[in-house]
Amino acid sequence: MTDRPRKLGIVAGRGPLPAALADVAVAAGREVFIVAIDDDVSKEIERFPHAHVRIGAHGEFLRLLKENGCRDIVLIGAINRPDLSKIGLDFSGIKLLPRLVRWLAQGDDGLLRGIAGYLEKDHGLRVIGAHEVAQRLLAPEAVLTKIAPAPEHNADIDAAIRAALDVGARDIGQGAVACRGAVVATEDETGTDVMLARVATLNPTERGRPGAREGVLVKLTKPGQERRVDMPTIGVNTVENAAAAGLAGIAVEAGGTLIVDREAVAAAADAHGLFVIGLGAARIAEAER
């Protein structure tokens, strides 16, 4: 007789990923409890046992996980970088303040590493990656669409890979856009959608357009990134924004990027005439040379 998998706590930010992860976990026979950290989280989480907690309510957050029997937790979804002067830390959170200040000074990856380590060492929780719960959310090393990248797209893919690795190494972002072999945008803390919106405002002479698509969005994990938290993610919204920006396609790190509803992403890309491809480690390394 196999042991029943332990209940999973999903610490949820914005976007469709928390509910998508919960669906996979429940389908595998695992109970879930979702702690929503942001009031703007997807309404989809309401299909599962859940509670909302404000970001500064550290004690309540821990209590909810404990009372609902969650020892394994996943941190997933978008959460704005906290402003410690405005989030209203409770007494428990105030005691954590010196460490929060130190983690924030280490960038986004340092902050997430610090939080994950603290939850494990101080509270006996086990932080696991979304990909450990739902392997099928990971991008495969394959073309996912009817259209494949053409040889002329290689220069854009290479340039965007190098730019994404550069901003990733500096803990700024996880993506970049290149067109005609030149980088036209890099991701920062505002995220992929905002970057694509910037590309859409460029002069049409600098980018593609529907009917004459050019340019590629690349998303990669940051070099040395803590992969249990904040993995690169794309979904249908990413495809729609890439299409609006006139791009020809999207290339992501295979095994290092989460895709929300792969079939819907492929269908949306096909409808707009975009390609979506998962890049293997060898292809990424080739671009660096």
C-alpha cells in the first residue's frame, strides 16, 4: 500500500499558476490548501480550500499553514517586491525585520533564498519547487507550435539569450527581446508583460508587426537561480502580448520554464502565427560562445 502524499500548502501570488498547480496536485491525489498573499490573486483559487492573508501578517501566515497541516509548501505566483515601510508587519514579522532588510539588499533571488531557508530552518517547513509537484508544467525541449523557428530567427534567439543571461546574472530579470540581431528590450522587476508592452510602443521600423513578424522573446532562469521559487513562466497572456508587439516567436529554457496550459499556449501562438520553442542546454550554451 502506497503512502498518501502529504498535504501541499500553496503560497499564492497573482496569475494563473497557483490554480494550475493545485489542479495537478489534486489530480495526483494530493490535498491542497492555498494561502493567498495578494488580494489580486486569480479567482480560480476559490475552487480549493484557501484563505487570504496580507503580506505583513507573518504570524497569521504561519498559523494558517500549521492549522491546515501543511508541511510541504510551494511559493508561486507574482508578488510585488515589499516596501517594508508600508506593509504593516505584525509583531512576529517585526522580529524578522533585520533579516528581511539583509535579504532585500541581496536582490530578488537573495530575498527568495532567504525566505525559503528561513521557513525551512526556523519553522520546519519544506519548500519545494512547482516543477517537483507538476513536471508537466515544465517546457519540453521541442517546438510546441505548427510553425518552427526559421534560420533567420537564430540571430535574434542568440542575441536575446545573451541579454537574458546578462540581466539574470545581475538579478534584474529573466528575459529579453531581440529583433534583427539586436536587443530591443530586457526584463526588469516589472516583468515580462511590461517589457512586451514597451516593445509594442517602439517605432515599427525597429520591430515586427502582424503580417510581417520579426523578433523573439527569450526567457531563461537566472544563472545560479534558486529554482524552487520564481521560475520563468509563460502563458496565453504572454503569447497575446508577444503577438501585439509584432514578434515572430518565443523561446524558453526547456526544463527551466513553467508553461501554464501548454495546449492553450500553442493554440494561441498558432492563431497568431508565432512559434514557441523549448531550448535545450546545448542550444543556450552555443549562443554564449
